[in-house]
Amino acid sequence: MSRWREPILNHFDNGTTNGFTEGCNTKIKMLKRVSYGLKNVEVYWRKMLLGFVPSRSYFHTIRQRADYILTSLAARRMIVSQRNPIGGGKP
């Protein structure tokens, strides 16, 4: 109990909790269960990304939501391509 003293007191001082992190972990576990048997890793990544896209109330049109999803996927592909350049030898 003594080693948790500071985090417990932080909650009362600042209202900080790890609720958001716990919610993310629960959502990832649920998506993992639903995705059991998927053979394509890209589909698995897309499912994870879609699980964390804000709800429609954040977007005025479906077009904006589609643009948001596509830019997220494009950014992820860019990061992956920077890690593993073509002809770059070992990743």
C-alpha cells in the first residue's frame, strides 16, 4: 500500500486515473478476440485502427470520416515503409 501512496493521492489532488488506458486495453483485447483466425496482418491492423476512430458525431459527413481513415492508413504505411525501405537489406 505504501508504494501506491503517491498515485492514490494524485487521484484526489488532480483527478488522474488510468481509466483511459484500461479502456484501450479492453478494446484491444475485444478486437483481438473478434479477429481470431485472420490470416492477413494488414486486415488485423485496419481493424485495430477502425476500433479507435472517433464516432460519427465527430464528423459532419461520411466523406470526412473516410478521408480521416484513409489519411491514418497512409500515415501508417509511410511509417512502415520508412522502417523497411525496399532494397535496404535487413529491416
